[in-house]
Amino acid sequence: MTVGDRIKILRSENKMTQETLGKILNVGKSTISQYENNINKPDIDILKKIAERFNVSLDWLMCRTDTRNVTEKLLDEKIAKIIKDLGSEITDKLYDLDNMSADEKKTLVIFLEGLAARRKLK
């Protein structure tokens, strides 16, 4: 994965043309193409604009991490802490269906379906 790949991902996810992104960054369409094809690298000011525009961290944009933004990192840390705090109780809690509300069960189903779908993608 390169900076150019990440720029292209962000542009594509936001259904932007190279021309549109170029206008936002005050550069030409060909410059965006050069970034995406790793011919030229954007300077730090352009990287900052991209990070702000798409709400991603500079570390993610520069391929130093796979965590896109601070909010995602905080969620990762919170999940890890909860799992650590629960320890071996986690499986007991997941199987304690009799004491779960209908909303808790729905949330658990969504979570488990997400895990199952992710596993199928690998």
C-alpha cells in the first residue's frame, strides 16, 4: 500500500473524479493522477489538506498505520480494554442469553453476523 493508493481509495470512496479532487487541493487533474500512480508524492501541505478533507490521520495517509482516524483508534483501545477486563467472563456473558434483553440479543446478532461475514472475506 502506498500514499498514492490511499489517495485513490479516498477519492473513489467519495465518488470524486481526479479533476474534482484537484480543484479541492488547488492542483491539476494530472497532478492527482501522478500522486495516485506514485510518479510524484504530495508535499506535506497537500497531505494535510487531504487528511482534513477526508477525516483521516496523516499516519494512515502515509501508510504508517491501518487505523484511519483518532476516533477509530479510541474505539480499538476501548474494545481491547473491555475484552481484557472481562477476561474469561466474556464467553460466559455471550452465552447468558436468558438474562439478555431483546435489544442486547439484536446487538449481539449484528456483531456476530459482522464477524462471520468478515471471516468469509478472508
